[in-house]
Amino acid sequence: MQVTIVKAERMTTIKLQGRFDFNTHREFRAFAETTLQEAPSQIQVDLAGVDYLDSSALGMLLMLRDKAQAAGKSVALVSCRGNVRQVLDIANFGKLFSIS
């Protein structure tokens, strides 16, 4: 998985590309921690380049959301489509995140 961080005045975007699964948890966690410390009030996770995610990826997104909420920040999932969108819908992530 490749991770790119895009910082803007009011929002930080974490762009993911490739497989988002258990094998990437250390890398994602490191980027998430850095983003949480440096980001303004809004964080987006751009999933346009993700072609696969598993249950551990869902857990990592929940971890990011919980830590962001504790810091007074919000997390949105953007550019979700295809199989990724289907997995998020099945997991009812629409009740936990803003998804577009």
C-alpha cells in the first residue's frame, strides 16, 4: 500500500493506494498517528486507489475515528467505490463515518 498525505488549511487527506489489509497495519498506524498530531479539525481518508480492504482495515479506520474524536477531530471516507464501497456498506460504516 502506498500512502500520501495532502495537507490543506482546514483538512488533511490520507490518500491510500493498493491493498489495505493486515499487512499494512503498521504503516497505516504510523501515518494515522502523525496525521492526528498535525491535522486541523478534519481528516479525509481517500480510498479511490484502494482495490481491496479486509476486516483489519475496517478496524484501522475505526481506530483512527476513535482517536480523532478524542482529539476533537472528524474523519470522513471519500472516493469509495466498487468492492471497497460494498464492504463499507455491508459493515454499516455509513452509520459511523461520512462516506462519499
